[in-house]
Amino acid sequence: MVRNIHEATEFLQKRGFEKPEVGIILGTGLGQLIDKVSIDAEVSYNHIPNFPTATVEFHKGKLIYGSLGGKKVVVMQGRFHLYEGYTPRDVTFPVRVMHKLGVKHLLVSNAAGAINLNFKKGEIMLIDDHINLQGSSPLAFLGVEHLGERFVDLSAPYDTDLNRKIEKIASENKITLHKGVYASVLGPQLETRAEYRYLKIIGADAVGMSTVPEVIVANHLKLPVAAVSVLTDECDPDHLKPVNIADIIKQAGIAEPNMITLFTELIKQL
Ligand code: HPA
């Protein structure tokens, strides 16, 4: 693993990925932020040594390096999901590479369903805490102690200083920003009505199929991380309509400009 990280990092450095300060992971349907980046270099995931290869066709699957908000950033356009068959270690490998490239902060986004019915689709939720329902951990492997502490503390997995800044930016820009608990499930199937009821009872405000593995690894690396969910549908078990993934992607795109404002303004302050 250490050698694999080193190889991927060296490869990217040779292609101009010089000392990025911030890493960004863009979730499903969230690609417009790239238009704001002044791009210096980009590489398809399938060209990067030891990277998992991109499969979900609506993800462009590229690592991008450039400037945003006056900082050098490295952006993952599209991420890897456990539901595609990747292991938790595969899914989080890019986080380890971004850290090795030198990023000091990680910003993560995802598309999620609203479990808290006070939250509406098209709004954004700042993730304050999470519940891992994926049945796995990206730290459960032999030799993890060579990369950091095995029993990683998650008493405050989302950086409080970053979150405070994001909340301030939201209020200054009149962006509705909820704060809550994100539950990660394996997917790829969406939830049943009984599962939505269960998620509400256990304290989730939003549900999605990503983010938690990357956040666990960021904590393993002591890399401050913040994450936002773009709410794409309302998961009301008593009035549940079939959701379709095309709608989810479309909704994500509609809400994305606010997410872009939050991230761009935050990066200026880092
Ligand atoms: N579940 C329900 N709704 C969603 C999800 C999910 O995992 N992701 C985006 N909308």
C-alpha cells in the first residue's frame, strides 16, 4: 500500500500536480465546480498507477489540478463507490494519494436523500456526524498501523473550524444550510419504506452511498475534512414515490451552485 501510494503520487507530480493545498471530492451529478477551476493538468483515473478504474458511466472519472479561490486544488471529478464492487481500501486510495501530494484540507460532496422531512430537495446539509451502515471500514486490513493509528478517534470526524466557516459563508450568502447526521449505506438499491423509518429512528438526517469511507481515512491521516450533502429527494416512508437515478442527478445539478459558493468561499479563507 505504501509503495502504491508513492507510485501514484510520483506519477501525478511528474504531470504537474505540484503541492496542492486543498483536495475536493465531487459526488454524483456534481461536476459544475470544475468550470470554476483554472485547470493546469488533468489525468483520467484509469491512467494513474494503482487507481481503481472508473466504471459508472455518468462519472467522468478524472483527477484535476488547478486554481480555485486563489489556492492550488486537486479535484476528483467522480468518486469510487463500494456498490461498484470496489473494496473500502480502493475507494479511499485517492484520499491517501491527495494527502501524499500535500493537501492540508479535504472537502467532500455527495448527493443524498433527505430523511429529516424538514429538509427539502434542492437544499444542502452540512454533515456534522455520520452513521456507518456500510458493514465495512477502510481501516480493517492487515498492516494499517504502518499508515497510522488503527483505533482512530471519531469523536469529531468533521472539522469544527471548517464547519464553522462554512456556516458563516452560508449565512453571508443567504444559502439555506441544514446541519445533520449522514447515514451511509452500501446500495446500490435505494431504501425500502421500512429502511427509511429505521434511518429516522436511529438519528439520520440524510442517507447516501458514499463519503463515510473517505472521511474515516481523512481522520486516519489527521487531514481536516468537511462534507456537504446536496439533498436530491425526500425520503418520506408514508408518501414514497419511486425515485429514479436520472432525477437524482438532475436535482444535484440544480442545487450545485450553492455548494460551489460554499466551497469556493471557504477555500479563499484557508
Ligand atoms: N438513498 C435515497 N435517496 C438518495 C440516495 C440514497 O442513497 N442518494 C441520493 N438520494
